[in-house]
Amino acid sequence: MPYRIVASQCTNCTACEALCPNQAISEAGNTFVIDPAKCTECLGHFDDPQCVAICPVDNTCVIDTRLPRSIP
């Protein structure tokens, strides 16, 4: 399942955008969004999702359970 950013919790700090190995994160208005078509949960790149690891606000980058798990 790809990750998504909870818009109401995003502080627009830009930390996650540069760390995404798939360039799946982009700015949209006053928040950032994750393109589910590009998000691979960092599988094949890192042990942990980088957006989750760098985000200063807990539970802002969360698994989008509405979509199927990514296959690297």
C-alpha cells in the first residue's frame, strides 16, 4: 500500500520531498502529496519509508489502506 500525507497535519517543511527515491512527493497548495502510482513504500531502496522517517509530525505519513500494496 502506498503512503499518503495527512494534509491537516503537514507543516509544509519540505523535508520528505527530497528524500523520496521515487520522486513521488510533490507540493500541492499548502501541503505535500504522495503520488500513489509512484510510491513503492521505499521497497528496494530503504528498510523504512523515508517520508515516515524524516517527518517531524508523528502519523502524518501513513499507509493508504484504500490502495493495494506496491510490488518493487
